[in-house]
Amino acid sequence: MQLRTIGGRSVSAIGLGGMPMSIEGRPDRERSIATIHAALDAGVTLIDTADAYHQFADEVGHNEELIAEALRTYGADTSGVLVATKGGHLRPGDGSWTKDGRPEYLKEAVKASAKRLGVDAIGLYQFHRPDPNVPYGDSVGAIRDLLDDGVIELAGISNANPDQIRQANDILGGRLASVQNQFSPRFRSSLPELELCAELGIAFLPWSPLGGISLARSGELGADFSAFQEVADAHGVSPFRVTLAWELALAPVVVPIPGASRPESITDSAQATELTLSADEVARLSAA
């Protein structure tokens, strides 16, 4: 497994996104645990979660608890695994998503996340989504306080635009470790943020890097984006693996976090680091 860096810490170049294991359509707990264990077997040392990855109102932190259980029961040393979680996004239980970026809320949410994860300090904590009712600087200021106080080891933001990335990095005194935005063959509007992160040396974590749960589960990525299928056929691999290899080739700061709910899915994704695309192939996929 190739390594990349988040805030000075080495992690696998491919991470695991935990969301599909806890929201609507999720598998049973046994399969989810097996999926996380398969990721660890494949050399994955970055697992992304959030307190809002749950389905019902009374199970906040479902995914955090699931990941904590999987790490406890793995049967080998997991001290090198970086668990990244997020706060500031909520699910009332009716299928909707709401936001709460108040500093006082974030400071309470991080304590609850640490308890569910069973850690004294969270490895990477990310402000999940800007709250239009709270000044962005106030929300990021809370993350800075948590970093200064040692409650979190690394600080990140998610769903941010270039101005917010620069603002957050300034507030954090140049310590912004990661930016997690949606990016995939289907969703490329975050390319400016990816390029800015490459310029600043900040890790860029594409969420839904395969185009979203529905596209990944249906297996239609290759049908919707024929260039990816053609390159995959040429290499004898899946279009999913080609997609992740393409994202890795865009910049050394990119660390995709494909979601998975089956062991075979994350096993295939993890092998993207072994696939080398030519410059012509990267250019072709970028233009597709």
C-alpha cells in the first residue's frame, strides 16, 4: 500500500469511507465489521466517519461505534490507523440533514465522538459543513481551540470553497491538515479546491470518489463514463479501480475515501495504488 500524508502523518493512499455502513440501505453489523477488517487487511490506515452517519434519531454516532468495535476486534495492532470523524452536520431521523456550526455545539460534539471512538484525543476532526447561520470563522475557531487544547490531534474541514480553505488555514495558523470535498468523474466542480490544496500542501480527501453510493452499488460507473471503462478493460481491472488511480494521479495530496459496505469492494479499491496510469490515460480521463 502506498502512503500519503495528512498533517505530517503517513496514511494509506486509499482510505475507507464508513457512511454506507450506517445510513439507509446499510448491511448487517457482521458484514460491516467484515468490511472494515478487509480494509485493514488490505493495508488501509485511514478510516473516515462522522457522528451524523446514522439512520434514526436515537442512534447518533452509529458509524463511529461500528468502527470502534471493528478496531477492537481486529486481532492485530491498529494503533497506526487514523480515524477521521466530523461534526456540525445532523440527521433528525426523518431522512433530512441539518447543520449546527455553533462553537459550543462543536465542542460538545467532539467529546461525544471521542467517547464513542474510545479515544482520549481524536486523530483528525473535521468541521462537516458550513452553517449559514453561524460565521464560518466562529466555527473554525472552535476547531482551533480543540486543536490547541489537545482534544484533537489534526484539524480539517469539509464541503469548503477556496475562500473558506484559505480562511480556515489562517485561523488555524497554517495547521489545516485536510479538506474533504465531493469529487469524482461525475462531480468535478471541486477541482479548484483540489488544486488549491495541492498548492498549499493540504491533504484533499475526495468523498464519494466513485460517484456516490447509488452509482457504485449499481455498477454503472463504466457505462456512464465510457473512457473509464475502456481504460479499465485495457488494464484488466474494474472501472472503480481506474477511477481511484486517476484521482491519485491528479496530485500527491489526494487521498480518496471510497465508501464500502462489502469486503470485496474495499479490497478492490485498495488495489488502486498498484495501478499506474500513463500520462495520456490521465489526460484522457480528465477530459472525459
